[in-house]
Amino acid sequence: MSAIAPERAGVTTQGIEGSQPVRLAPNYWPFVVPALVVVGAVIVFPWAFTLWMSVNSWTLGQSRSFAGMENYLRLATDPRFWESLWHTLTYTFLSVVGPMFLGTVAALIFDAKFPLRGLLRGVFVMPMMATPVAVALVWTMMFHPQLGVLNYLLSLVGIPAQEWIFNVNTVIPSLVAVETWQWTPLVMLIVLGGLASVPREPFESAEIDGANAWQQFRYLTLPMIAPFLMIAVIIRTIDALKSFDIIYAMTQGGPGTASETINIYLYNTAFSYYDMGYGSAMAVVFFIVIVALSFILLMLRQRSQWIDAEGR
Amino acid sequence: MSSRLLNKVGLFFAALVLVSPAILFFLWMISLSLKFEIDNGAYPPILIPEHFAWSNYAMVFQENDFLLYMWNSVLVTGTATLLALLIGVPAGYGIARLKAERSAVVIMIARMTPGLSYLIPLFLLFQWLGILGTLWPQIIIHLVVTVPIVVWVMIGYFETTPMELEEAANIDGASSWQVFRLVALPIAKPGIVVAFILSIIFSWNNFVFGVVLASRETRTLPVAVYNMLSYEQVSWGPLAAAALVVTLPVLVLTLFAQRQIVAGLTAGAVKGG
């Protein structure tokens, strides 16, 4: 807090000795500096180090040598990496679409008034607050092909037993189901925030003009909450791309490598094989993928706002 | 009038359907944790067993160092949250008053960065410093989670608090530190509570940092419960009991502070764009 001291002195002298009654605007930078230092230490330093590591060849316990672009070239020709990229994109796409649809529906319902709304909303939010690893363990038991409760539930409605996360073809959709279960509430909360900012008047006049519920939603609600939907899509995309806990705890990328996303492959490379150079290169490319996708979505958002503005 | 009542009942049931996956999941989790092995292996599955297996919970604490891991979790989450409040609350204030919207981009980038990319360099750094056997590496790296949450929530909060009081204090000759300490901070208490709760929850739940950085003695609860899996053949009852023990504090906090959490996440998430 000593960073504040000079500022205090500065303002006081200004107040006493300054001949003009006009005061300087208070200086707020000292408040921000400690956080900047911490962010620099735990975020910027690792990034600089990762970039440097990515142009080196270094497996822990062996000697390090400069490798130039070698790690990146290796990445470009690594079929396991391309496979993991494909898994990541599939997983992300499904994990955005499902929660977006369900979350928006949930927000529309929770925006209305009905008995026990507060309690039900509280319970609805609980999955996203639950510890992902604990959740993943219980889902693993529920997915069990012989003893799991899910196959029993399916048998009640006459659907044959599934192998869920133990089958190459169903592992990603099964993991997406867990991700959807856990993160739909976040979409709901964001859209709910949007619905709260929607004014009442247009609906009243629409009502008078005889617009039905669907027309009101399609032509009034939807355009007005579009920016919030876009924010939800962006946040969901980022989080789904980065998803680690659920996948790692349930399948560790298996069976085989059927659910290995970039994040899991990155973990295995750096902390199972201790190939730090290659892992760093993967981290850099992974980050670029995330930023690029977020940027594209942000551009879409800007464009939709621009079209919106033109339309008015 | 009656159609309006019908409407409300319809909405209630629609909400019930939406909430049912959460309710059923947690019920099943409790059921698994209270059943003996025979009941957990039964087909068709049993929801409420004849005999409750409270021994599953005793087993969690007896056969593992769960009390130690719980203490580790409390230390890591507590310290990382307090440090984050100490530096994040003033930062949120400064950024809100500076109207430095670009700093929101920095926080957004922090959110985009995969946790694993911090881990490689910091793992090597901690190893070089020789502190890998202590809790400090985890406390430090948890700041990556807690600081952005606190700053984020506090920016949103200070933007909504009125400036007039601060300006008046400023004219009366208070230094900007005094203005912050005596005027802005007391008003911001509800915001600090929200930041505190969210920071605790997301730090408590974190798994990826611990799985890399924790040694046998420094495991936090999520890592400990994951490690139970890799022991030979673990039976479901104790495993589900352990999972419940790990996540129960967070769930209780969620229920009690539901309103604050909803407010914080709505505002925080919206700021993220």
C-alpha cells in the first residue's frame, strides 16, 4: 500500500499550495499497480517463457537445445494433434449449441413470475457451482454399461443399453451431455440479465396490435437480447475449448484417443512425457486457436450490431 | 384470471422439468454415497436402500488423509481469495474510475488462456525455486483464477456506485486513498461479498493446477477425490461419499448466497463481452 503514499502527498500539496481553486482529478493508477504486478508475474511472465520454450527442444531431465521452428513443424505433421484439434472443435460446437438452446429457454421461463421461482432458480444454478471432478466421478458411475442408472432409465422406455463414454463413437456426445448439464445455467444467467434490460412498452403496443406470443418473441425479444446471446456464445466457446476437468476425470482422452482434445494432449505431452518444448508449442497454437475463434465471434457480434443500427 | 393462474402453474411445471436433471443427479449422488456395495450393484437400481451405509463416510476420512486434504483446500482457497481481495478490490476501483475499458480486454485474455499454459513455465519456476513440496505454488497459481474474478466483479460494482459522495470528499481535501478507504469501500461491501463468494467457489473447485503441482502431502480435495479412483478397485459408495464431501461446502454456499451469486455472475458475465 506504500504505492499510495506519494499520491496522497501530491494531492495535499496541490490543495494547500495551489493558487487555483480547480483541483486535479484524483490519480487512480496506484490502485491498479499491485494488480498489474501480480498479473504480470502470473500471466505475462509465463507467456513470455512459454514462447521461448516453444522454440527449444527440452524434455525434463535431459539437456535443452535451441530448436527454432522445429516444434511447430512437428506439430503441423503430427496426426494425433490434428485429431485432437478435430475432437476439440466437435466437442466445442456441441457444447455451445446445447447449452445455448436450453439456457435461452430456461431464461425465458425464469424471467416470468411463478411460485417457488427463487428456489428453483437456485437449484438450477447448482450444477455450475458443483466441483467438476466430483460431478465427473458420479457421471462415470451413471454411465456404467452394466450397473449404471442411465441404461436402466433407457430400458424403461425401450432403448437398448449404450456404452456411453466407453465407446469410441459415443464418448464425445456423452461428455458433451455432462458439459451441457453443468454449464447451461451460465447461459441462463447471461440471457436472464439480457431479459431484465428489455423495456415493457413495445410489448404492450404489440399486444394491442394483436401480435401473438411467438411474433413478440421473434420480432421484439430476440433482437433485443441478441447482444447477450452473442456474449453467451463467446464465453461458452472459450470455456468449452478449454474444458479439461470433466474430460480428464472421466476418460483421460480415451478410449484410445477418441476423446483427446488439445488440452488433454497438451497435458499428456507436458506432464506425462515431460516434453516441455513440444508442449509449449502446443500451448501457443492452442491459445491462438482460442483467440482466433473468439475474435471471429466478436466480429460477428459487431457486425450484427452494425446491421441492427443500420436497420433502425 | 383463471387463465393467468393456469399460466403460472404451467410455468412452474416447465421450470420443474428444467431443474429435474439437477435434482435427480444430486439425489442419485446422495443415494450412491449411502448404499452398501450390494445395493449399488443391484439391478434394477435402488434409490433408497433398506440399510444406510453411513460407514462410507467414515471410510473416506479413515482410509485417506481427507482431513489433511480438506485443510490444504481451505488454506489454498482462503489465502488465494484473501490475496485476490487485497489487490483486486483496489484494482477494480481504479479501473472503474479510470474508465479503462481496455483493461477488461486484459481480463478477457486471462480468461481465454488455458490454465495448462500457465502451468508449464510456473511448474519449472517452482521446481527451480525448490518450493514444489509446499502449498505456495498452488496458492500463487490460484491467483490466476481469483484475481480476475475479483477485479471483474468489482469493476462492475464500482461503476454502479454514485460518484457524488466521492467528489464531495475529494473537495473536502481527502486524499484518493482516504476517499477509497472511507467512502467507496463501505458502499462496496455487497460487491465484495459477491467477489469473495465467487472467488472461493471457483478456487475450491479447481483441479488442473493441483493435479500437476500437488505432491502427496499438498493435495487439495478435488485432486484427492480423483486419486481415490486410481487405487485398485474402489467401491462406489465411498467414492460417491468422497465426491459429496468435496462439493458439499460449495453447494451449501450456493444455496445460501444464491441471490448474490446470480447477481455477480450476471453482471460479471455481461461485462465480459
